[in-house]
Amino acid sequence: MKTIFDRQLLITLVPSLAVLAVTAAACILFDVSIPAMTRDAAALAQIPPLWGIVSNLGILLWCSAATICVFAAVAVFRTGPRDAFRFLLFSALLTAYLLFDDFFQFHENLAPRYLGLDDKAVVAASGVATAAYLVAFRRFILLRTRFIILLLALGFFAAAVITDVILEPWLLLWIGQWQYFIEDGAKWLGIACWCSYYAVTAHHILAGAYRLPERALGQRRLAAFVESDL
């Protein structure tokens, strides 16, 4: 039990301390103020905390989907089928990139500013990566998951990209700021469907891997965790 606790403590504190170390180094090397790196963005900008609420909720759902996929991948690594593990692992990697892109505005800001990349090229590369993922796991997705909700997510994402890249000039003339409502609303619905798809899929994979009725899975796993902790 002590070994498990030590491992958990190590896994928890080492990455957390690494984040603080990188933050401190960035403040020193690039002469950035400490509050700019540590405080909440709304507090720094002195704006109401509810501004950007839809975007912030989307970030939470991205993070939830990535975390669910990582957790499920680890859970089935030894006991589950290998194709399920690979699917969950690459789903986690893809979702983590989409989270990174959205949270840090990679294609909109970081890539053009620091890497000299065109934002449309970065979006296109993300689309190619997503298409490659779908092709690689097409049989698993079509035969072993409820893929309709994933298709909805992809449809909403496509609508958001088309609105941003192609239709934005005309929509701004016709409906003004409601163009952003359409674009960001489609993106939000896509993220919600994406998170829902992977949450349900991970649940089904775990239920199958442990050969438990789905309703009993949570109770059995919780009981086993409590017993191992005593």
C-alpha cells in the first residue's frame, strides 16, 4: 500500500512542480511579470468573469474528454482488447491536441506569431490528422461504438470552420455580431457531442473489458477501490 501511495505522490507532485519551475524560468528569462503567468486571465484583464463563458465551458469539456480517454486507456491496457486500448490512446492524443489548440489559441496566435505558419494551414493540418484518425479506426468506430454522435460533432466542427473561413465576410455584413454566435455556437455543440461520444464509448469499453453489466460496473469498481484502501 505504501508503494502505491509513494507512486501516486510522485506522479502528482513531479508534474505539478515542473509546471511551477517552467513558469518561474519563463518569468526570469523573458522578463514576464509573475502575476501575468499565475493569475486568472479575467482578473488580469479586469473583465467580468463570465465573459467568454461558452469558450471556457468548451475547454472544460475538451479536458473532460481527454481525461476520460486516458483513464479508460490505462484501465484496459492489460485486461482489455488491444484495439480498444489503441483507439482510446489515440483518441486521447487527438483530443489533447484539440484542447491545446483551443486553450492556447495555437492556430490563431501562437503558430503564426512564433512559427510563421498560416492559421488556415494549421486548421487544414488538424483536419488531415482527424481524417487520418477516423480512417485508421473506422472499423472500430462503425462496428463497436454509437458513432452517430461523433458524426454530429464533426458536422458542427465543419460548420464552425466554414463559417469562420468562408462565410465570415458575408455574414458580418448580413447579421453583424450574430455571426460569432453561429460560429462559436456550432463549435460549442461540436465539443459537447465530442465529449459525450467518448464518455459513453469509454464506459462501454470498460464494461466489456471487465465483463460486468454496465449498471454494476461503477459499484464493483468502487467497492474494489475501497477494499484495497483499507
